[in-house]
Amino acid sequence: MKDDVRRANLKALLSFDKMDLKVFALGIVLIIALELYYVISTPGTTIYVFLVNVFLSYVVLFVVASFYRYQRINTEDALLASEERFRDLFENANDIIQSIAPDGSLIYVNRAWRETLGYNEDEVHGLSLLDVIHPDSVDHCMDIFQRVMKGEKINHVEAVFLSKEGRRVTVEGSINCRFKDGTPLATQGIFRDITEHKRYEEKLEALHRHSDELAKAETLEEIKESTLNALKQTLGYDYLGFGVVEGNFIRFTQISGKSSISALPLDGPGITVRAVNTGETQLLSDTRRDPDYLSGRIDGEPESLSELDVPISVDDKVIAVINIESNRLNAFTDRDRRLLEVFAEHVASAVARLRHIKNLQASEERWRTLLEESMDAVCVNVGTELVYVNRRFVELLDYDDPSELVGRDITEFFPPEQRDQIRVRTLRRQQGGEEPMRYETKFLRKDGPPIDIETMLSVIDFGGETAVLGFIRDITERKRYEERLKALHVSVKELGISKSLDDVYDAIVKTLDQVLGFEFGGIARIDGEIIRYITLFGVNQLDEWTIPLEGPSVTGRVFRTGTAQLIPDVRLDPDYTAAVTDGSAPLMLSELAVPVIVDGVIEMVINIESTRLNAFTQQDQELLETLAQHVASSVTIIRNKEALQIYLEELERSNRELDDYTYVVSHDLKSPLRSITAFSSFLLEDYEDKLDETGQEYLRRIESASTRMDNFINDLLVLSRIGRKYTDEELVDFNELMETIKLDFSAQLEEAGAEIIVGELPRIGTQKVWTRQLFANLVGNGLKFNRSPNPRVEVSCEERLDDYLFSVTDNGIGIREGDEKRLFRLFQRLHNQDEFEGTGAGLAICKKIVEAFRGKMWVESQHGSGSTFYFTYPKEKIDKAKTKVSLTQMDDSVEVQVELPAPTE
């Protein structure tokens, strides 16, 4: 075999091709020419020497040519073998490989290319690049193709192919072009199918967005809530649970799906239990095949057919587990497993962060690890010099590396007007002074506008030196929202003083202009079966704009559903209807409409529109909904004022009628009573000797009953006049008032050996007649209901923050337990007429007077030991015009009720 190879090589060596013969002949001609020149130029040279030199040169030329041909043959063989090996490698490679001619036709594609796109070898012939590129990616791919044809090598490109079945195939790879003499021969591309990877990235990106929430969580409950919310948005499932390891049990928080066991022992069965005990993810494609699966059904059949459990470990200890289940077989893939494991790592990191914060001062190594992993910006300063910043701090200030910040004065990053104060506070804090640990301020970034921050500070030991540890959080967006909300509340104050709906509409327009950006707005109300815009702003309206209630419109949808409508792109909403204008208005692209609901009924709809897409955010919706609530309150107040005005007018009319009725009662009832009393006296005087004892007793009873009836009428007249008569206020010295009352009771005091003791009383602007009636009734009761040998009544007052507290104390008979509720009822007597005279109206009158002054009255008593009546007198003025008085019949008594409005500013 080796001899055959040698002979073949020798034959190939000795057989020159045409090119070799031409080169060899040219060499001989050159040798002969050189030798002739040598013979001619060298005297004495013979022809023999000439022939010998030619022969020797020929031999040398032959040997050299043979050597170089041998080398060329070996090189060509090696190239052919190499090309075959590379072709085989390309054909069997897992990557997608293609070669495309300058006209876009396919020159070569490998097996992976054909299998990925679903073509066989015969089908590939005749295809061009445009046949296999997805329409969405054509422009991008053709741009790349043209750039490569011009000599640019692109090391990373992402494109979307179109399979034979019409499926999208996302690939990434590199492309270059082979040239010959400056002319492009073909492009060569190597790609990898990343379709599934892209889908996975989208899920991963969604979860990572929620990792920010985990970084901000301050409690385990917040971490758990954020975790479950993120999983609900990301993975498909029929049941989701979060189990926390507590001692020897796992306790679950159920979010949705089947009824769950609230707790499982760790020494029992269960897939979740196994995940906790092993610390490993459990992925079950078919729960029916796993003996540890626990079913809640009576028949033992599995409630779920697939299950995925991922443990959450902190410091190599499982603290919780995420459990998702599905009613489908093979519902969860390895990608889902890896995705959930990544998220579990975020949760574990957040839990670890909380634990690290708690033990920060106990271990420098532990808090340093925490700070580097923290999503909050963290810095440490000794004095005012920064000695440590974490990655987030560097990013927050728009720098590239911590070395740019360490060693600098921390006050540099505050506004100039705050630097001196910050320096003083920082140094005082490190010296043990009392300084706020949490406050809000601004930070200056390397580039860009200042940002609002919230900082939490604490004093720590840093390498043996007292230092300040600061956690800084960017609250720029939150502050912007708060400022807009504050502006909203300031603006809507006008709603509180609106006197009509027109004032309300003007206040709405003004508030919207100050708080939200828009190009068009309107306020709409329902008029029968149509929606009528009562005001439009931001555009020139030609005619009154009306829309059928049941017709297409975003505003109509708000009226029909009672819910706010946030439309990022009105072109995609089939109900959107543009306003009727003079044609000068620009095209609106976004809309936000919010209902104003009063007493459960949609009163109106406020809507605003913008020429920008996605112009309004969820926060804007919340702001507009807040405005709608203020508007609803304002509308309610206006209507209440209107109703109150009607009521006051009716009350005034009723009071006039009551005065007339009072006159009738005093005239028509008192006159007959006086006649009865007078004639009874006449009979007793003139015919006493003609009447027996029974007749005389009857007449005395008639006279006594007439007198009591007259007293009843007098008390009713007094009660009806409280709050309506004697309403002028004056400055009353209560000490002088009590001296006058003492004089009124002087005879009774002398007869009973009683005394009235008065403490220091205030001077108050009040109604004197009713105040005197109040104290006279209370003092009179204290003297009347008293069996003490030395009756005593004490009057005192205590000035408090908002009112005066008066007390009238006696040493009388007191009140039986349970009788306090009847005490202030009109004509409700606790004793018979033989024991104590009276009508039973005195305390009812007192209570009504106190409540007319907007005070409160109550009693404290011990039977047989006396009573103390308390009442308050508020310091604020009383709007008596809004006092409503009514009498309510209860059983056989009358209860006085006084309703007073809330105080007005």
C-alpha cells in the first residue's frame, strides 16, 4: 500500500501540468541567455564550458521545480481533506449555518438550518433570503445583509426567521462576507435558535421587575405578599400557596384555587414537606405517580395533576416554600422550575437583607455583604468623609465606580444652601447629639437634575471609629405625585365654597389645569336618553355636543358602568368618539374619564384627552378620582344648603305659627282656669257654711287642680320660648347673677335655715334670661327636694380647654338608681304631689336651655345623700338660627330633643 502511494506521488511529481511546463521552459531560456552573456563577456571561455554550465543549471532547475511541485501537491491534498472535514462539521453542527449569494439566493444551509425551519434538501434549492425571513424582520435583515456585502463584519445580530409552517423562529449569531478581488462572493452566517430562550427571558424580566419590590420590603409579610402577587402575574397555575416553616410545621397562605390544608407536619407525607426536608425543588409531571402527594378529596383522587415546589433557603436553612399546582399533566417545564428558583433566590435575598439589617452592628462582615446586595443606596461616612458606598449609591448619583466617591465630602452631594446645616447635623450625630434619624432632602447627581431622597441614618462603629450609616431611597416619583396631590387639595378648596353647580364646573376646570396636562376636556351630564356636554375646554366648539347614552363613546361607557376609563390609545378603542369642533383641534390619542357619584348615582363625568399616546398614568387616574370625590362632596353640600334654606324658611313659618299657638293657649286656656279658680274661691268664701266637708274638699281640689294646670301651662310656655325668645346675648357676670337668685330665695332660705354657697364664677357672653332660669330651677330643686335640717346648695365652675363645666350640688334626698333616665323628661315626676309640689317640667326646661347653648347636662347622685347636676357651656359661639327643637312622645311622658349642626369655621 505504501509502495503504491510512493509510486503515485513520484508519478505526480514527474508529470508536470501545462503551467509547470511553461514555467520550466521559461527557466531554461533564462539560463541559456545568461550563459551566452557570460561567454560573450568573458574572453577565453570555450563552448565546452558553456554546455557544462547549461547542463548543470538545467539539473538544478529541474530539482528545484520538482521540490516545489511536491510541496504544492501535498498542500492541495491537505486543503481538499480540510475542506471535506469542515463541510462535514458544518453539516452536523447544532448551530444554524447558511451561505447566501449576493443576489439573496441560498447557496448552502446545514442540517440544523433545515430541521429548524422545516425544509428538506430538495426544498431548499430555489429559496431566497426573503422566503425565510419573517415579515416583521425583513427591513432589519436586509439592512444587515447590505452592510455585510459592503465588507462590515457583524459579530452579533438578532433576527426572526419564518419556518415552512409559518412559525416565528428567533435567532442570534454573526455574519460576514467572503470577497475575491474586492468582489463579494457570498455571505456566511452562523446562528442559534433562541426562541424559547426569548420567551423565558420575558418571564424572567417580569419577575425581575418585582424584585425591586422585594428590595424595598421591610417585613416578611410584605415579602410574602410581593412574592405571591408576582407569581400570579407570571406563571399559569390552578393553585398557588406560600408556606412558611414554623417549628415542625409548614403553615400555608392560600391565594387562589382549591381548599388547602392550613398546616402540614414536617415528619409526615406531602410534596411540599419533601421540598422543605430535602431543600430541593420538586417537579411532578403527574402527581398520581407520587405516593407522597396529599389530596383533599374524599375519594382520594388528586385535586391537581402537576405540581412544582421550590424551597426558599436563607443561610442554608429552608424558611419557606412556594407551591404551585395545575390540573393539567406536564404543566410545568424545567424552564418554569429554573424561573421559580431564580425568584426564590430573590425572595431569599430579601429575607436575608432584613435579617442582616437587624444584626448589622453585631458583625461587620455580615452587614457589608448585606449593603453590597441591598437595592437601596448605602453609604458610611466618618465625620463628613465618605468611607464606603455600595453599588446602588454609585448608580444613584450617576457615577461609574465607588472610587470616584470614596474620600469625598458627603456634603458635596446636597444643595449648596443645605451643606452647612448637613455638616453640623452629621458631626453632632456622631458626637452623640439628638438628631432626626429619618428625613427627606435632595441629592445632586453627576449628570441630570437633582433627585428627591428619603434617608434613614444610624450611628455605627466602623473600624473602631464612630460613623454614620445611611440608607438612601430615591423618592423622586413619589414626591412628584405628592406635590400634584397637594396641589389638587389646595385647588379644590374652591369647591368647598362653591354656591352653585356653575361654580363647581369652574373649579373643576381650574383644578385640572393646575394638576393634569391635557389638550381637551369636558364635563358631561345625562339629559334623558342623551349625554350632554355642559362645558368643554381646550378646543373651539361649534355647536352644543350631545351623544346618545346607548351609543358608542367612552363617556357613555363610564355612565353605563360607573367605572373610570383609562385609554392609552383611543385609536384602538371602538367606542371612542371625537368632539365636534371647528376643525382646528388636533387629533386626540389618549383619554381619561372618571365618574362623579353622588348618593350612588352618577351625577356627571369628567374626561380629559391628550394628543400624546399613553399620556395618562394610573396615578393620574387616582388624582382625577380624588377630584371627583371632592366634586361629589361639593354637589352634596350645595344641595344640602338648598334643602337647609328651604327647611329654615319652613322652620321660620312654623315658629310664627307656634307663637300664634302659644298666644291662643295662654289666652284661651288660662282665662277659663282663672275663672274656675276665682269662682271656687268665691264658693268657699260665701257658701262654706252651707257646704258639708265633702263639698268643701271638692272645691279645694278644684282650686288646687286649676292652680297646677296654670303652672303646667306656664312651664309649657317657658319651654316653647327657649331658643326663640330672649335671644339677645350680653356679657353676664355669673357671680352677680347668683346674688340676684339668692335674693329671690331669701325668704325660703331664712324659713328653712338653708344656705347657697357660690364659688368663683366666670363672666360669659350669653343670654341672661335663660341662664337665670337655668340656675334658678337647679337651686330651687336643691332646696325643695331636701329633708336635711340644714339644706345646702353649692354652685361652682371649672374652666376647661373648650368649655366651662358648671356643677350644682345639694345635700337633699338624692335619686334612686334607675330613675336618672326619667329625670329630664317633661312632666315626669318621681314623687307624688303630697310629698313635693311641682309640675315635673323644671329639669326638662334646664336640659333644653343647656342644649340650646350647645352644652351637655347630666346628674350624679346617691339616694339619700344628695345630687350633683353638671352642665357644660362651650366657649365657641352658637348659631341659634340652625337649632332644631322637637318634642317626642314617649309612653306617658314627653322627651325634649335638640338637634344642632356641626360647628362652622
